[in-house]
Amino acid sequence: MNTVLDVISGTFILLGAVFAFTAAVGVVRFADTLSRMHAATKPQVVGLVLVLTGAVIQLRGNVDIWMLVLVGIFTLTTAPIIAHNVGRTAYREQRGRDGLRIVNEPEN
């Protein structure tokens, strides 16, 4: 049974690392701020949650599991707020795609 849980844990950690790597590549490769924001938040958060899930499975029965759960909860609650603020700032400073403000003017 331990071997099966170790394989499941390793799979979660490896998948999380792949998601985090794709997020890093997306941040480097995408052209504008709004695209980079998407790459920096969505796959990075999913990758972190997968790595934390793998770590929780690996550390079964340990007291430190609750710290990993707290890290996951705080990440899931703060990442959308940070992404919203970055996107709003980029939108207001017109650093996004050309013609973005022409289509949809925000109200002040």
C-alpha cells in the first residue's frame, strides 16, 4: 500500500512541476501583460496545489500537513485578487494589446 501511495504522490508532484514549468515558460514567451498574467496565475496555482497534494500524501500522518493545507488555501484565495489587481492596473495604463481601451472604456 505504501508503494501505491508513493507512486500517486510522485505523480502529483511531477504533474505540479510540469504545470509550474509551463507557467514560467508562458511568462517568458507571452507578449503583453494580460497574457503573462494569465500564464502566471492559472497554471502556477494548479501546479502548486498538485505539488501540495503530493506532499500531503507523502507526509501522511505528520503534523505538518496542516501547514501545507493552509498554504494551499491562502494561495487559492490570494492569487485571484492579485491577478485582478495586476490586470486592472495593466488595463488602466494601456500596456495591454493595441486598441484594448477603444473597445471597452472603464468607468472611473
